[in-house]
Amino acid sequence: MKNSSRASDSVPTENPRIIAMWSAPRSRSTAFLRMMMEREDLTTLHEPFSHLADFGSTEVAGRTIDTEVGLIEAIRALAGTTPVFFKDTTDFRFPAVLADQRFLTEARHTFIIRKPAEVIASHYALNPDVTADDIGFGRLHELFEAVGTATGDVPVVVDSDDLLDRPADTVREYCAQVGLPFLPETLHWATGMREEWRKAPQWHQDAGRSAGFTRAPREYEFTVDNHPALADFHRRQLPYYEELRRHRLSPRD
């Protein structure tokens, strides 16, 4: 991977047919997807790989898919008719994605991060059985490294704090990096639970209530400061987050 302190050093020369956004769960990636759903120049998919891992099958363009390799092929086929944006989370590991050098290079794989302390408290509140691996930063970093090795470039990393603090600047720079026109009207949307989210609605309540990128402060009973297991999760996940954050996209005024 080329050394770089910012993703904006490697602007694509042509628009990709597939754009992926990967994140640890509870990292505001669903809000980002909700924004992309406002666009008319691409088709969006919500967590197709996680859906497959969780439920044993998923659907792409009306096709039922039951293998990871088959899902990659289905996304590739869909991208032959329309540009595709999908987002997915790394509470699961996706070996077929990691092994498919063509998919790692033909898609524009991007990443979104959030402070691990916030991620862990939010995740534990929804799933007290969560493990350190399920928190997802280790798997996210593994995928980041695989993409960088395959392409020779540093993938785009969005810090979700930048997304909340400077939404227009951050999204404008993201679009420039992935070869999309910036559409400021997509920064606002109607509230409501999307059909794609109804199989696991508890994970998408925040996105369903949102109408844009705004902070919603939360208090959690258990945090990395008062729960030993969560503190251990944080110690183990923080180095992966810090390495990813080193390459975060720098919004321009």
C-alpha cells in the first residue's frame, strides 16, 4: 500500500460501477446509506453480506443468494446495468471478499469509523452477548489492508465525527474521491423506517428517526469506563481504529 496520511492523495481516474462502504457496527454507516438512497444515479444495497451471514440468504435485484461468492457475482451483475452503492458491517468476517482480488480492485471500497468507546457502549446496549471480534474494528482493519494491498492505494476513510461536524464538506470530498457528483440536497431526507431495515429494526432506530447528519447524545448504563469486559474490548480494538483514523479523509472548505 502506498504511504499516505490522507485518502485524497489518490483521486480515481474513472467512476467505479461498485462503491462499498464498510464499517464496524454502530458507526453511523446506516445514516450514510440513507443519504445515498436519496440519489437517483445509483442503486443501493443494505448490508447484503451481513444479511447473508445472519439469515443464510439475501436478495439482489430479485435474486435469492445463499453464498458469499454468489453474492459477489450478483453485485457484479447488477453493476452491469446500474452503478451500485452498498454498505456493510464487520461484525462478521467475509472470507470470499478478502480472497477475491478482482472484487477488491474493481469496486471502490471505502470505510467509515467512529470512536470505539461510543461504538462499544452502543453495541453492548443492543447485544450484551457481543464479543471483541464482533465489535468489528479488527475485521475492518483486515479488510482495509486487503484493499490497500490489492489496489496499491490507501482506501478512503470517513471519520463519522467529521460527517456530523462538517457534513457538506465531508460528503463533497467523499464524492470527489469516489467519482460521484456532490448533491447537497441529499444531506436531508424524510424520517421513517426503511423496508430494508425491518428484519433487524432495533439496530436501525436511530437512522429511522434521523433526517440528516446531526448529533444525538446518548447515556449508556455500561461503558468502557465502568465495565471491565467493555474496557478490555476497547483496549483490543483501539489500535485498529487509530490506524484507520490516521488515513481519514480531510474535508476541504
